[in-house]
Amino acid sequence: MSTFIQALTEAWRRNDSLVCVGLDPEIERLPRHLAAGAAPIFQFNKAVIDATADLVCAYKPQFAHYAACEAEDQLERTIEYIHKTHPGVPVILDSKRGDVGNTAERYAIEGFERYGADAVTVNPYLGSDSLEPYLRRADKGVIILCRTSNPGAVDLQDLLVDGRPLYQVVAQLAAQRWNSRGNCLLVVGATYPRELAQVRALVGDMALLVPGVGAQGGDVAQVVQNGQTANGTGLIVSSSRGILYASQGEDFAGAARRATEKLRAEINASRTRGR
């Protein structure tokens, strides 16, 4: 069985894509013909997945979008469906967990065993021991919040620690201490391209999950130019609303495919090739 990093690297190559589709369903925005049926979230996700699986490097369901409407079973079905039907595409469970060691171990079991995710997002605020239950699963990806895409990120992440902003301290800890098993990644928002370049300089070829293109307004070309590795990869560029709700009619899956194709083309236009 391949590791998350191996699966991601192969998906980058096979689909010529750095695009990640965020599976963040909002029940009130689902097409009317699905909303009235059984398991509408799963049926919506299934259609989007089947329409885009050859265009992406990963899928990223966001936990709260399922838990808020008591649809955890549809989250399980979604991840199971991706693994069964499109086994080359890894799944990131975006749950942003962060707790003391005992509880962190339970959260790791939840993400990797109950839901079967290939990678999870985690909050490093509690430090190394809160990350270890995830990190010790060397075949899984552990995606650590570093410089997030929201405006309020500056409140804490830019605070200076020995003259450096906190997000740079997190990046350096990830590169020098937490990544001993080679399964660390970082979250760096598309809305902060200068900071993205600084993180890339600190962490070398470590893969970065980059939310914030599309609905949040991140510039695709700047993301790629500032965040790619020397061989034109190293990024998981995530878009949710811009793809999922490209149409709210019965043609939603086709519209999602076209939006994914467009984003992939925009990304690829700025990628380094042949190095």
C-alpha cells in the first residue's frame, strides 16, 4: 500500500494536476432534484467526484459540513466511494483537530480509521505531543495549519517570536522536527502569496495545501509562482464553492467539471516544467 505522499505524487503526475476539490456541501445549496431524495449529500458528492476524478490530485471533505446536519454517514460513504471507484486519488479530511495526547489519539483514530482518510488537517497550537498520534502513522499525511487564508489569521499567526512571525516558527518546526517520518504538509492560504513564498523557502520541497483560490479571491498565478517546487509540483490548490456551485441546476456535475478544468489550466499555465 502506498503512502499518502506517494499517492499524491502519482496523482500530480497522472492527472497533470495540482487541483484539490473541496467537498464542502451546503444542504440549502444542493440542486432541488437531489435535496428531496435519500442521502442527498452523498449523491451530490458522487456526481461531482465522477465528473472530476481525472482532473484532480486530491479531494478534501470538510468535517463540519457533514456533522452540522448529522450527515457523518454520508461523509463515510463519500470517502469509501472515492477509495473504491477512484483509488488513485487521495482523500484529505479537513477537520483541524488539536488536543492533548490522549484525545489526539482518539481524533487520529476517528480520521484515519473511522473515516478512512489518507490525510487530516491538524492545529499545532498545543505543540509536538498533540501532533505525535498523527505523525506516528507514517503512511498517512498530517497537514498542519501554518498561515491560514482568513483575514483574522494576522491576530495570532503574525505575532513575533524572537523576531520572527509565529507562522514561520511553525514552518520551521515542521521542517526540522515534526517531519522526521516524511509525512508532514502545511496549510498556507492563497490570499497571502508573499508569506507562501517565505514558507516555501523555509520548508524546501514539503507539500503545501493552499486553500483560498476562487471564492476567497486568491490569485492562482501568484500561488503557483510563489509556492511550487523546482519541478512544478509541491502544491495542493484547493477550491470548494467555485467548483461545487458552478451551477445549482441539474447540470451541476458538468459545470463542476468545467470549473475544475479551468482551474487546472490556470494553474498549469504558471507551472515550471521539465526541471
